[in-house]
Amino acid sequence: MRILAVDDNPIIRMGLRTLLDGTPGVTSVTDTGDPYEAIACVRAGQVDVVLLDVRMPRMSGLELLPQLTGEATVVMLTHTDDQATVSEAIAAGAAGYLVHGALEPDAMVDAIRLCRNGSQVVSGVVPASAAPPRGPAVRDLLSRREAEVMDLVADGLANGEVAGRLFISEKTVKNHVNSLFAKLGVTTRSQAIVRWLQQDPVPGSAVGPGRTGPRPGPHTLGPRPVAP
């Protein structure tokens, strides 16, 4: 397993190298504080797992994340522990989200292996119960059809796939997506998914515990769905 640590703090990078060097199953550990160097390394096929910080000055981890996930397993490793950030990271393709200090070193290495093997692991996230009260239900902001579209978008379907499921044109789907973006106050699909996953499940709906975002604390969420 070839690991790349991406963090603007050289002390954290040095600590990760010290921790991971010589770990069974880890063949190399490199690091960088340059997001563009990280992209180049990943696209060159030199990396299996990226440990990625969230808050970096040149490009945030959430901005960098989509440029890395197609070629490597990305695990967020950061001090940022709020639910909104972890939900956005998972929606954007992160295989895991680990907060510094939440796991002992051996447990952190085990979590990285789990992510590499297809599971999602979240540890150290602020419990949802500690979050401030929400406003009106998110679903109430949308029309019935927009909510149907958003449910499918949150499941990872592209516009064409949504159109096929709902028996409408792709242009109509795009119109619904533009409308629901405006109503939710977002500009990207990842942001829309985060808002949607934070809503309270509607009684009798298909939205269950798995659709309410990652749970707090160390756990394994199971195999990740294959991206469309």
C-alpha cells in the first residue's frame, strides 16, 4: 500500500511518515503540502491511499478531493470535526473521515486498511445531537417531483439515469435540479446532497438511517457503492 499524506503542516506530515514507515503492508510513505503535486502523483499512478487534510490555504481538501478519488482511495485526516464537513466529504467520494487524536495509531492504520479494502470509516465526528436545532424540514422546501429527483441525486445517479427512472426527459431533470439548487441555497451537487442527507427522515418514506449521514464515533459503514 503506497500512501501519500497531503497537509500544509510539515509537522503533521513528518509524524505520519514516522507512524506509517515500516508498518506491515505499507510499501511507501510520501508527503506534500502542494495540492498540485498531490494531483500529479495520484494521476501518475504512484499512490494507493491519500491522507488528506480539510483546511489548507492553497486549495481546501474538499476542493482537492474530487480530483483524487478516481485514482486512489482518499481518507480525510483532519482536525475539522463538524457533521456538515464530514457529510460533504463522504458525498464527494472520501472513503473515510478520521479526526486527529480520535484513534490510537494502530487503530488509525487499521481504519486506513479498511478504507482501502472498500469500507467507509468515520471516527471523531461531533455527534449530531450536539448540532444546533435545524430550521424547517429540507424536504418541505421542494415540490414532490423535485424531492423525487433529489432522492435519486443523493443516491449518486446522473441526470440521464434520473430521467430514465422517472420517465422524463434529461432536460426536465436539469430544470428540476436548477430549481432545487436555488431552493436549497446551494450551487453544487455535493452541497445539495449534504443538505438533503441532513434532513429528518419522513415517516413512512424510504429514507432510513443510512441516508442521514455518517454516525459519530469509530465504526465501519460497509462497502461503498460503485460510482455510476
